[in-house]
Amino acid sequence: MLGITFGNAPGIGDRLQFASFPENYYRNAGERIIDLDHHWMFDHNPFIVRGETPTQVIDLWRQPWPRISPKEYFTKPVFFSTADRTAAIFKHVAYLRHPRLYLYEDSPRINNRVVLHTTGSRSARIQPEHGEDQARVLPDYIIDFVRKKYRSYDVIQVGSKDDVDAQVTDCRGLEDIWGTVRIIAQAAIFIGVDSGPAWISACYPDVFKKKILVQYPPEFLRNSFVPMHIPSPNHHWHDFSHTYYNRSTDDAGVTYSYLKL
């Protein structure tokens, strides 16, 4: 039986991007998977077992992402999702195209709820080699715009206690991650930076997900950014589950201006 680990993957999103793997593996190979890390995201996954001894161990975080030859770029220049990319590593069919937590999928939708996340991990450095020029933190002018536009909604902020305060209903710092999951799962709209809560929102397809790529300048987004682009592995974590926005007043590439949030 296959055992999986995430090794030293640093963040929630770094692990959640693989949350489709157990179900897709089961539907391709007919076997459940052993969760060697006892990770919270598998607590309700019916395709996971714990406490068994694996016959093979795979570190998904260190598994090399698939490559294709240049002549194949024209037949499939992009993956269709992070699930598709992970399935391609193992030559599987991606029957499930999004990360999945299984809990709260049938919870009632709260149509006037907007969930806001302002601040990515402060331990994550700016990565200019990936096109970034600033941290994943919403500037005040975008927070103010969201607050004004959605003033008739119940806007709930999730994240860490030290995140930039959006001065809305404050649910930052919840000790139980599943409490944050439930808040997001029941929302009509999620708005946030490229970070863990955005990946949680991707687990719930009927939540309208708006991800603001504040870490990139508009010029990069306009000229170089393609989600799930196979020749550019650094873009493989930007899934089509989200609608993308930028920090400027103009649309840029696949992103909309923040004024259209």
C-alpha cells in the first residue's frame, strides 16, 4: 500500500494543492493511501488510512513535476488544474479536478457572506526570480475598496492574528483550522491573497473565489503570467479554480483590475 508524506512543505497551500490525489489515486489504482503525516486535511478523507505500514513511500512535495517536449506544447500547453498536473506525474486520469476536504460540502450557503484574507505568510520571502516584487499583503486601498463595495454584506476576515486588520467581522486566529474551513465553505464569495485560505476556498467549487495577485507587478502579469503553464513550472500552483485580480486600475493578462472585485 502506498504511503504519502509532504516532507518539509512549508505552507497550507503547498500541501492542499495535493488534496485531490487520494481520490484520484483510488479511482485509478483501486487502493486507498496511507497518510504518514496524519495531516488535518485528510481527517475526513474516505480514501485515506492511517496506522498501516506502507510498501512504498512517496514525498509529494519532492516529486518532480511532469515535463513535456517542446513539440507537445501545441497539443497541451497548460495543465487543466493542479489535480491534472499531479495526476500526470503518475500517468493517472484526474477524475477530481479540485482539492477536496469532504467536510462541510453540504452546509447551507450564506448568500450575504464574503470572506476576506489580507496577508500571506510573513515567513515567505519575495521571490523576484518568479516575477514577484512585493509581499502577499493587501494594500490599504484594496481593503478599503472591498469594505465599501461589500458594505451591505457580512464581511468576515480569516487568517492569523497578526494579519493586516481589515476592520470587518474578525475571525482571525481561530485555533481549530476546521472552524476557518467552515466559514469559507459557507461563503458566497472569497477574496484574498495567494495563500492557504485561498486554497481552502478552492475545495468548495460553489464559492466564488477571487484571488488578488498583489505579489506581481502588472507588467509581469500582462506579459509573462499563464496559469498552469507547462513550460513554466513556477506557475503550476495558480489553478483555474480562482478568478484572478491585480493591484492596478487596469486589467493585465488573465487578471482583472482590483476595481472589478
